[in-house]
Amino acid sequence: MSANEPPSSLVDRDGLRFDLFVYPEAPTRPWRADLFDASGGWRSFATPLELIRHLAHLGMTPMSRGGLR
């Protein structure tokens, strides 16, 4: 590691890689965010709360089928 490198790598350790674009509210348009994942998937969010909920669930493991119904 060189003296200019950060102490931890910028590679995501969970394998989650995405690009997030946030468009603040303006007089001519409402707030919006677009999320593009590494596999080419895309999602758009109309509110910050929608985006936060989605981001909070990205790192969670899927529940087994034997869970609550």
C-alpha cells in the first residue's frame, strides 16, 4: 500500500455496487432519485423516504420461505 492510498479499499465488501443520482426539488420539478445497480437494473424514487427504505434493505439477506405469512 502506498502512502497516498486510503487505509481501507474503496471496493464494497458486501458486493453491492450502484450509482445514485439525486435531483433536488426545483421550481419546475419535484425531488427525484435514480439508482442504477452494477447489473444494469434501475429504480427511481419519488421521495427521500422511499430511497432510504430501499437502501436500508439492500444489505439484508432474503428471508427463508418458512418465515411469517
